[in-house]
Amino acid sequence: MLSLIRTLLDGAGTKAEDRLKDQFAVDLLAQRIRDAEAGLACAKQTLASLIVRQRAEQASLDQLDRRIADLETRTRSALAAGAGALAHDGASAIAELENEREVRRGTVRSLTEKTLRMRLSLEQAHRRIVDLNQGMISARAIDAEQKAQRRLNRSIGRTASLNEAEALLARIRERGDPFEEASILDEIDAGLSQEAIRGKLEEAGHGPSTKVRAQDVLERLKSRTDPRNLPHQPKGQRQ
């Protein structure tokens, strides 16, 4: 039972950690880049120290070569002059310097290899940090877009609410015009009434007309202007 509870707690802790990583991913990335840059700066200082030591060892080695060459010249001169004791001392000094030279050569060789390896490591780390900094620009843009989208989702609600609102808007738009419907109903009622039927019969010429029409007015005016319908006047009487 305790093992199960511990497992559940570990799982909840892992989920919480993942949520925090997702929420602060950009900040964590920036911190990791800063840590890498600090490590790179420290490695550069170490490389600088190695280079300084390598150069110092190389300078000592060059100095040993010059001292050995000088002693060899003097020892040969002593041998040529028959000074065996001096030549022996010169040879002993040369032997000691040659032993020291071998040690310093090994040191210079080791420092050179270490310097080369560290240079390669620094170059790789530098390129990776450059790539990370360039990726950081994209990461910030993506993070800003996602945060804006989340704020938009919170402000306008869920997708279901939007779908329901759009359906209601379409329903409202599909409604008929009440004024047009009322006009159509009036026309239908008028067509069904007896007065409408009486009017249709009257317009067709069945039965006397109950309304004055424009045609009746024109015929009346024409009859008044016809000379045959004017009153007869005696000759010589001026009108």
C-alpha cells in the first residue's frame, strides 16, 4: 500500500514538474544557455593558462637547447686542447641538461595535446551555444504566440461556445421578415374576401362600375371637346 502511494506521489510530482517545465520552458532555456556560457568562459581561462604554461615550457626547452649547444662547443674545445678533466665536466653537465631536456620535451608535448583537445572542445561548445542562442529567438516567438493564443482562448471561451454562437446567428439570419409576412397575409386575406371577388368582376366588365376610372374621365373629356356635341349657335353671333 505504501509503495503504491509512493508511486502515485512520484507520478504526480513528475507531472507537476513537466507542467512547470512547459510553463517556464523559455526561462529555463535562457538559464541553461547562461550556464553554458559561464562554463565556456571558465574553459577559456583554463585554456589560456595551458597556453601560457606551454609557452613557458617551450621557452625553457629552447634555452636548454642553446645551453647544450654552447657546452658541446666548449667541451669539444677542451678535448682538442687535451684538457680531459674539463672535457669530462663538460660532458657531465651536457648529460644532465639532456635529461632535463627530455623531461621538458615530454611536458611540452603533453601540454600541446591538451591545448589542442581543449581548443576543439571549446569550438564545439561555442558552436552549440551559438545555435542555442539562435534557437532562443524562435523559442521566444513560439512561446509568445502560444501565450497569446491561450489568452485569446480564455477571453472568447471554448470552441463549443463559439459554435453555438455561430449556430444562433445563422438561425437569426434565416428568420423571415415580419413586415413582409404581414403584407403577404394582407394580400391573401384580401384575395379571399368577397370585396376582392366583386372588384375582380367589376374590372372584367361584369356589372356597373362603382368607382371612377381614368378611362371614364378620358371618355368624358373627349365627348365634351367633340364639335358634334357643342351647343348650336345662330349665324352672325360671335362666340
